[in-house]
Amino acid sequence: MSAGHPGARTRRGSPGHLAVIDMQRVFADPASPWATPGYADAAAGVRALLPAFAGRVTFTRFLAPQRPAGAWRAYYDRWPFARRPPDAGLWALTDEFAGLADHVVDAATFGKWTPELAARTAPEGRLVLAGVSTECCVLSTALAAADAGTEVLVVADACAGVDDDSHVKALQIMELYRPLVRVTTLDDLLAQAGP
């Protein structure tokens, strides 16, 4: 159901559905080749968002495919450390979120706009994104959801990129997609969601 459909309109004060993108050990561990330096800041933002989305949260995980195909073969040739099965420790959500993740969507793609996430978002018609990394999986998810007609809000201070410059550039790119995609802040989003 697209955001333009009357049944998908977000109720006033209802923040929509929160997708917490890839808050995994592989991106949190400073020793990882995929470490996200701002992970702790993004995690703090996610923690601040969770109470406003009780019962409307999906955590996602990026996983390596069992057999990479097409251009993914070259990708995993570049990053052979990541060729690990889904139960490998590097793919686990970090400890602070593992116990909070009642619903998890796994995907072997950067974008997490899967049929499952789409179905969970449709009743509200708005997808709120937080997590890592801004210029990769967050961006890919935002654009795919927007193409599907879903209203997307990206919470800038609940996301982090591979570096500050990439984070800012990705937010600027997503702002170009207004009104389909809007960049917001924790304070603004939580104020809107309040009574």
C-alpha cells in the first residue's frame, strides 16, 4: 500500500514504523574492516527512539549470501572476511539491542526494503530509519521504500556513516528526494510524536 492511499495515511501523532538498520557487531567493533566510527552515537539515537515506537520496530541484519552471484562475487573477493554463515558472531546484533529485537529481518542486500518490512510498514504508511551506515544500507533502504510510495523519514542523529563526510553527503542526497524522503532529527521527530 503506498503512502498516497487513504488507508495508509499516518495518524496525527503516530510516528510510523521504525526500522533499525544493521546495528551489528561487524559495524560496531573498532577492529572490524567495516567499523563505523560513529556507531555509539547512532546507538544512542536508536535507544532514544525505541520508546516512541513500542510494538512498531523492525531490526535488520546484513548477511553474506551463501553463494555470491553477479557483481557480489567481486564484492566478497574484496571483503573475504565477511564470507561467514548467518550464525557467525560478526552478524549478531550488538548486546544492547539483541534483547530488544522482537522482530528481525535479514537480507543479503544493502537495501532492507523487503516484502516483510513493507508489510510491517504498510498499516502506518511511514517508515522511520535509523542505524548504519548512512551512505550504504540506510540510503539503499530509503530510496527503495520511497520508490514504493512510502513516506520515509531518516533520523540524522540516529544514523552514522563510515566517516562524517560520507554521513553528511548521504543525508544531503536523501534530502533531494523530498517529499518522498525527509531528513529529520531526534528532537523534531519525538516532538511530532508527542501528545
